[in-house]
Amino acid sequence: MHGVLILGGEHPSIEITKKIIKNADLVVAADSGFDYLWENSLNYDYIVGDMDSTRYGHILTEIPEEKVLTAPAEKDETDTELGLQFLKERGIEKITMIGGGGGRLDHLLGIVALFDREIRPDEWYTRNEGVVSIDREKSFRCLKGKTVSLFPAGVEECTMKSVGLKWPLDELVWQRGSAGISNVVIEEEVRITPITGRLLFIYSL
């Protein structure tokens, strides 16, 4: 099952968003992520969070109570974390996040840190980039000529292989703090294979 979590902040084009949520099994807005859905007349299933950021609190009162899961303002989890937990509790196997770019740096770093956790997103789309968490061999097409970057995720040492990149990843050993910035896709298909650990693959939309 595929779930989509809509965040506040900056989002990709509405065309990309519609394509992602078209076949989703569950669409959840985290707090001000509801604003984006409402303003673009996009369907959703639930709204979660403390609702301190949305500009449409008055509209939330008109939505069926079972669709609005309000959390206390003083809580340990962020609204994004609550959304991820909610999706996992409902059996969602693949989670795609949309939004979250721009705004406060601490919020941005908080989202990036989610990829190191057990409950984490599988994909993340901001205004200009796509981020994919890779824990097994994965291929990408239609990226020839584009610049891509890769980072280790989690705490385990990361080793990997690649096909289709100008600078291959074979025989590299990465730990937290390592990075492969500004590689280039030189073939019609690029294939990344983690041997140990996980990777984040970042590309321009």
C-alpha cells in the first residue's frame, strides 16, 4: 500500500503532486499541508497535527471529526512524525512525502533526520528535488545528463555499486558525514545497488 504525506512549506509543481497522489491508497495532510491541498482542490483522507500553522482552522471545524486528528501543541513529535506514524499504523508500506522545502532550517534538518529512523519516508519531493531512500537495488530512467547527489542514511556503514554514473560508486565506503555531491548521469538508465547500509539519492525535478 502507498501512502502520501503532504507537508507545509514549498511543494513541487501541482502536476507532479497530482501524479503522485492519483493512485495513492491514503493521503494525509500534516497541519499546514492541508492548506496546499485545500487551495488546489486536492482530495485527502485525514489531517493530523496540532493545527497551529494552518491558515484554514475555521474550515477544519466543518470537516467530519474522524478525519481531523488533532494533537496537543505541547508534544514530543513533530506533525510530520505524527503523519508518518499514522500511515505506518494503517499498514502503509511505501510513504511519499510532498512539501517541506523552504522555511526554517531546523524544520528542514528535522525532515532530513527522519531518513535515519526506522519509521521513515521512502520518497520526498520538494519544490525542485526528488529524494529517494534506497535499501535495495533501484533503477532510474530519464535522468541522462542530470546532476545527482548521494548520501549515506542510517547508522550502518554504507558500501555500494552503481551503473550509469560518470563517477562510479563501486568500492566506496561511506559513514555518516560522507557524501557524493554533483555526480552526473551518463546513460539512459542509472542503477544503484547498496551492498551494506542505505543511501539517499537526490535529483533535480
